[in-house]
Amino acid sequence: MKRIVTTIVCTLALAMSFVVADAQPWRWQGTQQNTYGWQLMTPQERIEHQAKMRSFTDYAACTEYVNQHHQQMAERAKEKGYTLPLARRNPCDMLKARGVLK
């Protein structure tokens, strides 16, 4: 009996996690792997960048911001004598593909 109750409780908990996940919109998460110039940004700049990226609903505005950010990070890298790797992809393309941007 105890095993059946445990199985039911676990099944319900798992089902509820899917409901909660579906109710929350997907949110962009900035990381060192997907943020150009991450290592040149302060923790506060990273937070602000992530919030800015999450605020976009328009693809053109997102792309304009990302291009500006990449330019700023390239200039910062040059000043510090760093060589940044090429940006892998535009995060706005991913957000558009997920339906976050129009």
C-alpha cells in the first residue's frame, strides 16, 4: 500500500512540474557560452544584459541591441588587449525561432 501511495504522489508531482513549466514562458538565460564578451562584463552588466535580452518582443530591436553590444565588447577587448572569439550566433535568431520575438 505504501508503495502505491508513493508512486501516485511521485506521478502527480511530476505531472504538476510539467503544468508549471508550460505556464511559464521560456526565458533567455545569459551564460559565458552564449554571451559575447561575458568575461569583459561586470556582474551587474551581465544582469542588465540578461534583463534587456528578456525584454525584447521585436526582432529588429533585439538585433540592433545585440550588434551594439558586440561592438561595445569588441572595443573593450581591444582596449584590454584581448582577442574575443567570433560570436557563434545571434541570440535574437534563437528567440525568434522560439516565438518570443516577432
